[in-house]
Amino acid sequence: MDFGKNLSHAYIISAKPEEGYKKATELAAAILCESHGKRPCGECRHCKKSLRGIHPDVIVLSRPLDDKGRMKKEIPIDLVRAMLSTAFIMPNEAEKKVYIIKDAGAIAPNSQGTLLKILEEPPYFDAFILITDNPNLLLETIRSRCVSINLNGEEDSISPEAREKAEKYLAIIARGDALALLRFTTEQGEMSVADSMEFVKAASMLLTDMLCGRLSEAGLSRKSLMRLVALMRKSQEYLRFNVSSKQLFGMLSVCSIESK
């Protein structure tokens, strides 16, 4: 693929993790490529090193492992800060540096402001590639500063049924009606895993729109919105590890309304 010469300083690649990382590697090679024609050329030293994953000016950030060797649910803010602390250091070999952030939606919403600052005024030699299977987990202010590359196709669209259920779910939480929440989650327990994933995506999209001011917060505080975004991220992780819809909605029935 030829990315051309007029490359941006920031991209969001919407894709499954493996596909997204492959595309990010190709894009990083294009950004560092020495060719005056097709980019990436695949032949220059920067392309070869980038595509092999050994270029010193391509820095990759991902969720760390816990003490049991399991991937953590979030990218902690200290890792983001550590990465950005190198942003003003000149590249080692190429004319630019490229930061690839795997599963960028795993950066907590209240930590994404740190990333936003560098995206707003980056050094001329920096470029950023964010990979996520759900770009709606990223703040609108971040999305607005990035070129979008969508590899998800139809998967990014949400059915009216999923949106309606997500709206009902959030309305119940806003009322703090635990009994209605129990009834709702019990009714959804027989949903297919695919439909459950779509429900979670729909809820994530609505919450992000509320946080960004595109939708009314519907009686939910900003703190509650951020807590629910984290809960939707946890729900996505559950579904990735083959948790059933019944187990997922059982968890939501317990965790959705904050105990007082």
C-alpha cells in the first residue's frame, strides 16, 4: 500500500489488534521511509527495520502484564507519561519518531488528556499511531486531531436495537433503579455474544458522546460517565475471553449502579 507523501502526525487505526498492528507497522515505515516515490518503499533501511519491528525510532506502547503474567485492563497513566517524556528527544536514525499505541482505548478517559496535549502541539519530528477496535473509547478531542483509518468495515455501525437497549440501560442507571436494572439484565441474559458485544459498543458510544458534550448527560455525573466507560471496557474484555452473555449481564446488574 502506498500512503503517499503528505502524511499526518497522528492516526487512529480502527481494527482488531493483530490487523491494526500490522497496518500501524506499515504506516510507521511509510512515515520514516526515505523514498521520493511510493511509501513505504520496502527497500530503504528505515522501511526494512520498521517492517521487522527493530527500528529504534518506532516506539510501541501496550497494556502491561500483571504479576501473574496476565495483560492488565488499562494502560496506566505513568506509562503514557513515560512515553511522552521522550517525545522531545530527537530521533536516533530517521528524520522522525513514530509512537504506536496498541489498544489505545485502554487509556482511561481521565488520563487521555495527557496524550491530547502532545497531539495538540507535537514536536515536528513526532508522529503517533493509535490502534483500537472501538475508537469511541477515545475522547472526541483526540479523534478530531487524528486521521482515521477504519479497517472494521460494517462492524463500526450499531443497530437501532442495540442503541435502544443501551439507552434504556443508561436511563435505568441514571435513575438508580436497582430493581429495574435486575429485570433488564436478566432479560438480556439469553442474548448472543455478538449481540452482547454490539450492546456494549452502543453503550460505549453513547457514554463517549455524553462525555464530549454531543449528547445530554441524562442525569449522570461526569464521574459516573467515566466509571461506566471503564465498566464497558471491562465488559469488552469479558466478551473477548468467551464469557457468556448471562455472566456479562450478571456482572452489569451488580456493578452498573454505584453503591452509596
